[in-house]
Amino acid sequence: MSIDKSSFIPPYYQLAQILERQIRSGEYRPGDALPSEAELSEKYGLSRMTVRRSLSQLARAGLIRTEKGKGTFVSRPQLDRAVFVMDEFHKEMAARGLTSSVRLLEARLVPAPEKAARKLQLPVGTKVLYIRRSLLADGEPMAYDRKYLRYDRGRPILENELQYQALPDMVEKHAEVLPASSKMILQVTLLNDEEARALHVAPGSPAFLLEQILLASDGRPVGWGWCLYRGDRYQLTSVPGTI
């Protein structure tokens, strides 16, 4: 794409849009370095001041970050988060004086069942990556985690990575497109026989169910998962906000 200097749209804004499309399409992935100001200036026929203004706009939008002496890099999308994601699980267990661990129970390509296909907007039977994990504290199951991901056939399935990655990281590694936004739904449920066995509690025990859907920039679902947290080990606490 090129800059239309006869357009009423300012050149800096046109360049920012071009770079944003490249980032959201996955041409530049989180952690990738963007071309330097000099390279962008030469490629698009713009002054370095104009290029700098474009990059400043992308930085304000949270799409890129600048590291002094190193360059400009694509940032990880700021997805909605909850206290029940992987990093927070380890921190929470450490705060309780417990040793956290994750046990990968299953990671394989499966034909998408009806519900997963509907959530991911795929035909039933499309090959998807299915992951099942147990989150433990001092060896005791605290949460039971299951995910379905759109799968890029060209990417290897690395079980040692899947064991510890949060859903956005899984999608970034194994799907064709990057997640751009996230939707989370928290509800209370009763455990069925399989879930109760996984969590070492009685069937019908209460649990928190956290469902997460990751969306690409075009709104297409790229990952769907749900995690069950033992009701006898977790509670929700409202933290007062500041005025």
C-alpha cells in the first residue's frame, strides 16, 4: 500500500492505518520489530517527523512500544483479564503459601463438536486443537481447564508450552490470526461426574465457571475455553474503586 498525498486524509494518519492493518492481520506479530523511522520514511516517501507522528499514534493506541536504543516493537494486545487467568493463579497460590503447578491432561487435534464449532463459527467436524489441563496447589486440583482453538496446520503442537500458556498465548502460537479482543463470562455451576473426578470432589459440587472467547480484529472467534474453579477453594471479593 502507498500514501495518497492528494487525499484529504493526513499522510501520518494514512501510514498509521497501514501499519495498524499489518499488525492486526498478523503480518507483524507481538514482539516483532517494525521497520525503523528511516526505513519507513524511505519506503512511503514521508518525512521522519511524519513517520514519528504515525508511530506516536500507534503507541497511544497500545499497538506498539519503543525501547530506547533497540527500536519499535509490536505490543501484545491488551485483552480483558480476570483474576482467574494463568499468571494470577500462580500468584494467588503463592500468596496462600502453596506451590502451584499445571498438569497437561490432553492436547490433540479433534473434529470440532457441535458446541465448539458454533462458538468458533466453524463447520462441525473441522479439525481444532483441544487442550485439557488441571491446575493444582500442593498437588491438589484447584481448577479444571478446557480449550478449543482454531488451528494453523503449519504450526507444531508443543506440549511443554501448552502446559503453562494462557489462552491468548495459545492462540498466538497455533492460530493463523492474532487475538485482538476478549470476552469473559463468569457464572456458577454444578459439577458433572467427569468434572468432579478431575477436581477430586463430589458430583453436584458448586464451582465457578469462567468462559473466555478470543476474537480476531475482524470479530471472528479464534479461541474458546472454559475453566472450572472449586467453589470450596475460591470466593469473589469486590474491591472498592477510587473516586
